[in-house]
Amino acid sequence: MTDHPRKILLTVPGHLKTVPMNRFVYETLVAMGHRVELFDLSAGSLPQKIHKGIARKHFYTTLNRRLLSRVETFRPDLLFSVFGFDLFPETLQKISKGGTLTACWWLNDPFQYRKSIRQAPYYDHYFTNAHATVEEYRRDEIEKVHYLPVGIFSSVHRKLPGISKKYDILFAGDYSELREQIITELLEEFDVAVVGPWKKLSPSSPVNGAIVRRSFFTPEEMNRFFNEARIVLNIHTWMNKSTHGINPRLFEACGSGSFQLTDNKEDIPLLFEIGKELDTYETIGELKEKLRYYLSHEKEREHVAAAGYERVLREHTYRHRMEQMLSTVFETRRSQA
């Protein structure tokens, strides 16, 4: 139980089935001692034939009215929204006028910044997963914006006892042309295993032979694959398109206790010590060079992996993130009182 438990209404996009943050945020806040009610902004009950047009607008209008009704009965201290793209601006304005603080955790920067900026002005506090976009929001006159990356949920992202290493190099994630290009080139020299729903992959692609599971996976399944890898390869979908912004894999791979090699982002040195807790690459040539090195230097690889694991436990859990979020929101309110 925390010293100051809060009443929190948590809204989540339940229709995004591949987003585990919904559960991680909810369970973390409850474990911290807060009274949390979950409001699922899911279109799952909307018949497929009316997913567009007037009927869809009516559905979300009804959903927003239900949310306002829940706020009136629950009277939360904070409405905290993950992504938040199903909430209407007028809904947020009514909630704020009623005395409830509103905050959103937007997790798709930098590649969906333009979508984000349309909703950001209507929240009392806005949290972004990309450090450099904080200044972009402020240039767009969004003042109460804060950097809040994701982290690990330590009951899921963890070392598993008795697991042996089955894969030299493992990549887990969805398909992109860049990822196919990189892995195809690596396969000329290395054994690479791929896990994920690579449905767009051509039947003639050599990557087909590297896929050990061609489907979505649960966080628990992903963690097991990471435990089984000597090197977890991270390739951001926005590699070569943006110098900043990090994906959840950055933390989750370290949380498994395995060694991680990731394309470099400006955010990473703010979170990890490069070369000591994980390592990075800028080009395919550098990636190959480091793969050769770490596959042939087992003790050093394991030492780096252990340091990365200790770092995420010490600083990068969902509990750390929720403590930071709540401190930001309520310390600001106290300072303005």
C-alpha cells in the first residue's frame, strides 16, 4: 500500500490485442495500492459490417458518454489513458472541468507524432515514449509534456531457470522490408531465428527458412524465446528514418537476462551504458562485426547481459514508470495550489 493511494480510472484500447501495456499498467497501479477501475475502450462489440461511417461514430459517441457516466459515479483523482485515441476532446474537457486530472501515455512516437498532436492539447499532462519529441510538442505549444519510456513487467520479463541457449541470434517482431533486408544479409553468414507474423514475406525469401514461429506471441512466449537466445537482435521499424524513439524490446530483451544488440537511438545512452549493459550498431557492417565478436566472446557477452538485467530491475520497471507518472501529475497540482 502506498502512502497516498489514489482513485484512478484507467482507459485502455482493448481492441489492440498486441499491446500488453494495458495489463502491465493496471496490475502495477493496483499493486502500488491505488484504487483502479479499468475502462476498456474496445470496439470488440461493434459488428464488423458497421466498423466505418455513421454507425462507428455513434458507437464511439456512446462509449464516450459511458465514460463520462463512470467518471461521475467513481469520481477519480486521475483519468489515465494509454494511447487515448478513442476519447473525444469534448469528453476530456468535461472531465477536467469536473475536477479530475487527465493524463495520457502516448507510445507511438516518433512515427505517429502528427496523430498524437491532435489529441495532446486536451490532456492536463501528456507523456511520450520518445525523448526528443518533448521539444517538438513544446514547439507546438503543448507545455505539460513529459518523457516516459516503457520498461519491464518483472513477473513476465525475467530470467527463466533451467533454460538452455538454442539460438545464436534471435529476432522477435513483425515484418518490415528493412527487417527482411537486414536478416537476409545476416543469413549469408550467421544462424538467425525469427519469431513473428511475417505474413507479407515473399515465398522466395531466404528468411522463410529462419522463421521458427510465424504468428503473434504472448509476452510470456517472447520472454522464453529471449531466454533461449545468445544474442537478441533489435531492429526498430523506424531505423534509418528517425534518430530517436525506442521500442519496448529495448527493455524486454534486457529483462530476459540475455545480451541485446540494437540499432542505435539517441534515447539509449539516457537509459543504458552502451558497451557495458547492451550494445548498438549503426550499419549492417558494424552489426556483422559485433555479432562475430560477441558470439566468440561468451564471457564478455554474458557479463554485459547481466549488467543490462540489473539495470532494468534497478531503474526500468513499470513500477518505476507509474511512480514517475503519478509524482509528475500530483506534484504539479500541489505546486499550483
